[in-house]
Amino acid sequence: MIEKHIIDAENEKHIKGLQADFDALGEHLDRRGINIDTVRAKVAAYGVAVPSWGVGTGGTRFARFPGGGEPRHIFDKLDDCGVTQQLTRATPSVSLHIPWDKAPAADLLAKAEEVGLGFDAMNSNTFQDQPGQAHSYKFGSLSHTDPATRAQAVEHNLECIEIGQGIGSKALTVWIGDGSNFPGQSNFTKQFERYLDAMRQVYAGLPDDWRVFTEHKMYEPAFYSTVVQDWGTNYLIAQELGPKAYCLVDLGHHAPNVNIEMIVARLIQFGKLGGFHFNDSKYGDDDLDTGSIDPYRLFLVFNELVEAEGKPGFTPAHMLDQSHNVTDPIESLMVSATEVQRAYAQALLVDRAALHGAQDGNDALMATTLLKRGFRTDVEPILAMARYLAGGAIDPVATYRASGYRAQVAAVRPKASGAGGGIV
Ligand SMILES: [Mn+2]
């Protein structure tokens, strides 16, 4: 963790300017009928979970170029996630991935408490084989043609629930790589039937206060067809399984130009939006940093979420899911969490009554102008003040760099191998 005096010293450099900017923005928003402190309080209460695998350097299927001081295990990962939370106050929980993060529950809880974190949704992994595994997932997991392979995949998901129960998690996220690479390779209908049957067994193992999130993805690793390929199939799954089943929207898991915010609206309308994996993309499932390519789209997603705020039972889970290939992962996670908060704050500034009036009156130009007015407002003083008042850093990246954290952990964590490509 970073020593408080370093954060204080960095904040000291900025607080006067921040206060002036905050006051000026407050005056401006006041003229728009918006109370800046109300927005600040909402932003301060908003958190996005970080994935445990996000603190390691990612890679592509070609290669991985590890940075210095990479986390060796879940406890190092929790240290790094703790720093992200310490400086941004926007990432209060971590999402674990099993088996990568397997450890005794008591140890995980103790470490989480030490670094000021909680645990978010559990993530199962049936997209790769683990050492000593009886049945291979080469040709699928929950939808495999072989009943024993499916049973093994179900068992793994039930184990994830059990581990999650020990550390206070309340949700299981299931993403499978199942699909096919050749036309004719799989019978679409039978394959989906097998998947649904297996997921019913996972669903039956959910505690009463748990939810299961299924995540759709258009393609990859299967390049011809994917079992859970889009939000339509995802919605069918949630419907088939029951009230504890919800759809998870990973922003990168759609074809380019798909209207994701509209998918979000549909899932909200029918009570099946489970949550998000935030990231950004230019071409496909690029796993780029959230808000780095198309911040307006992120804003439009949040516009739908703010529109739905207060709807009974509407509590979507928010998590970052991105691959940091060329940056320090902690810096990327901090900036990305801030980008998510920014989109939320901007969406909060939209004059909803005026927007509804413009929509009802078919005033297309005014409706879109009202959205742009929210998006164009520089809300950085609100985000920075929320961080500052919560004990975080006004400038998280500068403070992180000033702390020398990466060099310190690099001195005790051996250099990771760059061999092998792919995911963290
Ligand atoms: Mn994802």
C-alpha cells in the first residue's frame, strides 16, 4: 500500500486548483438546476469491481511482454488491487477467477481486509484445461457431447459457488468458450440443449441470495459459431434458468457498430440485465482500456443506466474486464475506473425531464443536444473531489508514480516469464 504522507503531499499540490475548479463547476451546474454535491455524492458511492487477472500484464495470442513486479499469486494481486482502490476510491471490490486465484477462504478474507477490499462475482473457467484434469475442454465444456465432461464443468462451477460463499461473494459469472470452428461440426440445437441442461444443474446449486450472470460473446475462441453468441441467446438462457439468472454485457463482445446501449435498455426493460464487463474496442474483443476508444458510447450506456435508476430490483454488477498489454496494469485500472465514473457523472447531468419532453415531442435535435450537453461537461472536478474527500488521490497516476510502488514490488517479485501468449 502507499503511505498516506505521499498521497497527502501530492494532494497538497492540487487542492487549491481543484477547489477553484469545483466551485466554478458548481456555479455553472447551479445555473442548470443541478446541485454539484448531489452528483459528487452519487459518484462517491459508485464503485466498479476490478478483475484479479487485470493486475497482471495481458497479451495477445501471439505474445505477452510482462512488465516488472508482476503479481505472483492472488495475494500479490490483492495488494495491487488495494492500491487501485486506495488512490481512486472507485474500485472497492475484486472479482476472483477460479482456479487461478484458489486459496483458503480465511487467508483471502484476511488479506482483503488488510488492503480494504471486498469480493465481487466469482468467475469460473472451463475454457482451458488445468493440470491433471480428467476430461479435456478442447471440444467444449458445459455443452460438450460427452456427459462426463459436462459433469466435470458443472462440478467446477459448483465449486466456484462454494468458494465464493466462503468469502462473501453473491454471484457467479459463467463465460464459456464452447462453439465450433467448422460449419457442420456441431448441431446447434443439440449443443444448446446440452448447455441449458448443464446450466440448470449449476443454477440449482445457487444459494437463495446469489445470482448467476451468463456472458455472451460473438466469437473466439470458436471462430465459426459460439454457443452463447449474443444477447438474444443470453436472454433465452436467463429466461430458461429462472429469476436468479441474468445477462452480463461485456462491451467488447459484440460486432463493431452494434448498438450496445439499446441492448442494455432491452435487458433492463425485461429485468434481465445482470451487469457489465467494461472495456473498449476498435475492431473486435480488443479488451482495450475502458473509454479509450469511444467514450461517447460508454456515456450512452450510462445514460440508460441512469434512466433506470431506482427501478425495483435494479442492481447491476459493474466490473472492468480488459487486458493491459503495454501499460502498467495498475495505472490502466485506475484510469479506467475513473472513466467509468466519468460516464456515470456525465449521464447524471442530463436533464431527464427535458429529454423526455423532447422525445415525446419528436424533437430529435433537442433530444440529442441534451445528451451532448451532459457528455460535453468536464466533470473531472467532481471525480477528483470525490476521491479527495474519500482519502484518495486527486491525481491517482501522478501519485502512484511518485510513490515508486512498482519499483518496490519489482524488487521482491521475481521477473515473470514472457513465454506463452494469450490471456493472463
Ligand atoms: Mn468479460
